[in-house]
Amino acid sequence: MNKVVTTVFKSDVALALESETSQVKRRVGIMGGTFNPIHNGHLIMAEQVRSQLGLDEILFIPNNIPPHIDTKTAIDGSMRAKLIELAIKDNANFELERIELNKGGVSYSIDTIIELKRQHPDTQYYFIIGGDEVAYLPKWHRIDELITMITFVAVKRNGFEQHSKYPVIWVDTPLIEISSTDIRQRIIQQRSIRYLVPVKVAEYIVKNGLYQDERH
């Protein structure tokens, strides 16, 4: 069973001691987002990138408050994290990281990466995004600093140009047209979400009456 990773702030001395004993440079992918809710498309994307790039693991990092303007209200972060935990429990290479939920406030990727690298200086991070998100990279908070700290990995999407002024690794994955927005609408309309989300995720949603109205 995979463990839940909880990042806490450590002293510089403790980090220095850990760094001295760490000899293996790990390669870790990051899947960030609201995950409202997580679905099979997220899981397929993460596993395909992990496999193709030979990454050691993938961190799923649910945000607290997304920095972009968002008219919808996500369900409580603890519930979104629980859904992720249920979704990834059978994959030993997937981990849940609560750093942004624990920090609170608006979740900026640069802040998250700075703290992760401070605690794990020997880890190389790969930030996974959809090909449709690449065009928005210039608008990311402190993007010029961020690109010096991580490698962006973009999953190819039909209809979107595979070009960026920033260094990006492009990856082919099966085209899975699933969105969290569609899943929420299906739940409101009492339509099936079978095979769109993991079984345990669907069961938790039903048991807790999640996504029953337009507010989420």
C-alpha cells in the first residue's frame, strides 16, 4: 500500500544532515491541480509519463486555492485528498503530497517547488501538464525562476501547437477525453460515471453525497 506523504518544515541543520546521507538522485514527477475530482484520465497520464521517462514516482499535489480565476468552488481539500488517496492506493509509484493543503492560502507552484527542493535537494522534479496548458506558461507566477528548478513535461493534445519558448518535454499518451467538470455534471444529472473514475472514488462520492449541486 502506498504511503501518504506529508511535508513539514524542517531546520536547515536537519536538512543538511539528510543531504549528507543521500547519495541517489531521484527523478520525481508532479501532478498538480484541484482534482475536483480526480479521474482515470489523470491516472493514465501520470502512469504513461512515469513509464516513458523512467521516473521513480509521481506526486499528486492537490492545491488549496488555485491562483487562476475560478468561478467554481471545489469541495474541501481534505475530501479531494481522500479521493486521490483512494485512486492511487494500488500503484506503489504514486504518492499523495499535502504540502499545498497544509500551507493554506493561494497555491503557487514556485512556492511548492522551492520547499520541496529545500527538503529534497537531490531530487529532480518533472512538472506534468496538459499540452493545452503550455500556452499559458508565460502567465505562471515567477515562471522564469520556476523553469530553472524543474523540467516541464507536456502531454500532447490534438489541436494544440507543440511549441513553447520554454524548455518542455513532449510526451505521447492515449487520448482520454475525461474532465472533472464533466464528471461533476454527470453526478448532478444522475448519469453514470462508471469507468471514468476508480471504483473506490465513485463509492466515496456516493457515500458522502459529493458534487450534488452546481456550487462544486
